[in-house]
Amino acid sequence: MTMKSGICMEKETTNLARGGVLYFKNLFMDTLSQINRLIKILKYYPELECLILKSLIAQNCVLKEKNFLLENESLELAKFFLINLSPKSKTLLSEPNFVGYKKITYLRKNINIFQIFALRQEDIFKKLESFLKKEKRLKGVIIFNPNNPTRKILKKIFLKQLITLYDNVYLIINETFIDLVEKESLMSEAKGFQSLFVFRFFTKFYGFAGAKVGYILTSNKLLEEVKKCLLAWNFNTFLFFIFKRFFQNEELKRDSLKYSAVLKVFFKRQLYNLGIFSLLSLTNFYLLIRILDSENFLFYLLSEKKFFVRICYNFHKLVSSNIRVSLKYFKNTKLFLEALKEW
């Protein structure tokens, strides 16, 4: 990159950062102005079947409202799915992924849980295919796509091949971070493949990780059995408000994707300047490896810089020197880079 183009990128980055932050501030201020209205509706029970929200989702999908279940936690949906598997069946977890998925497998002691671990994309393909070929009692495969924390993504064309060849195996795809690479989503394939279950959780993309708003979609009849396990009013009035407020905001999504793209270019360039290597990320987070004395580095970030990054020691086969960094705002990203340089 020439100095001239570097200056242009810096200006673009700065302008977009200011515009992005201003946009988000205006949006949140507008949302906060409706708090009184929200307080008023909180005295009512939420809609039991979530039909209004299901109809919103169905507008962007080939499936009908009956093919959706709304829930505030992907682990709950995965838990109820496992409960309904036949005894002595086998389930495969593609690792590394969120540690909670391994924990819920202990709910069914008569189900065998297997794990395959791979950091390189080509290794994931090979190991998945190899395992599917040899395991005759395999009933379910759980995959995070894109993967958390490695930010790797399995292409739609490959996953469709797996579904076609092994249509007797349930394929559970958690698409929590797919908004950043929407073209690889399998939502549009759920109607044609009975064995496909797609989990979507939009709160990470919109910065509402604590709200836990999401849903599962499938054309498989097993959904009715999963539905029987769900508690009544599992989707509260506040989540209804948040979901409806942001789900249909296409302008916010477009601006967020543009903001994220420029932020990633800035972050990658700064890592290069610091001599830190990082692979291409299609998501808004990066996995950094071999960070020396990472636990003390985490304490340093908390005590001196007042923010938190994730150490990955509790992910399968990852260690404390691996840290995951999520990119949200330029201000925080610059603080992290400064701290990394100082460290």
C-alpha cells in the first residue's frame, strides 16, 4: 500500500468510525426514548406462540411459521434436541466450539458423544467426511458456522453435499455469526433437506449478546417433539421488543457490515505493523495465538484499559495463550492495539 492510499484509508476509516458511532448513538437514543412505552408493555404477558415474530422471520425465508421455534438461548434448543434422540445413538461435535455444548451432552448418558478437532478448514472437511463414513449409528452432527473462536467457515456447497450424502444424520448448524457472511447461510436450504436444523441468534451481530434472542428452523417433524420440551413464555416481552425493533432494520445491517469491513482492514494492518500474524477472518473476531503470559495480559487489560478479551483455555484443545478479540468500535480496537504494543 502506498502512503497516499494509506492516508486515504485512514481518512475513510476515521470518517466511517465517526459516522458509525453517531449512527448507533442516534439509534439507541431513539430506542431509549421509547423506554416508557416498553415499561408499559412489560406488564403484559408475551404472546405464547410468538406468531408475530415468526411471521417476520418467515418473510425472509422459504419456510412457514410452523417451522420455527423461538428461544433465548441456543444451548436450550440443543439440549432439547439431544433429549429427543433415540438411546445409544451417536452425536458428533465439531471442535473447538462454545464449551457449553459439551456440557449439555451429559444430560443423556446413553448417548455417545464424539469430538473432532481441526483448526485448518481443509482438515475439518476431511475429518467430518471420514467420521460420517465409518460411524453407522451416528445420528447428529453439531457445527458452529462460522466457527467460534477460530472464525473458520464451511462453505454452503460442502455442507449441502454432506446433507445429501448422509440424509439419515441430523445436521445442526449454529449460525450465530452468519450475518457477516450471509451468502453461506443454509436458511434457504431448510425446506429441501429434512435432516437440516439451522440455529440463528441475531444478538451478537447487533451488539445485544446479553439479550439472547434467537430461533431454530427446520422442516423436520422432530421440531414438534422439541417444542413439547420448551417452557411456556420462553420468549419474554422485552426480547419481543428488541427483536422487532432491530430485525427489520436493513439500513442498520448494511451500515454495520460496512463499518465492520473497514474496522477489520484497520485492525489487520495494525497487527501487521506490530509483527503479529493473523489469518483472514470472515467474522468480526480474530483468534490470536501465542500471546505471551496471556493471563496477566488479560488482568492488565482489565485493570489498566478497562476492557475484556476472551482467553480460550476452556475451548477444546485450545490453551490460555490463545485469545479471541471481537471488533466492535474503533475506539476500543485502538485501545487494545496500544495495550498489545505496550505488552
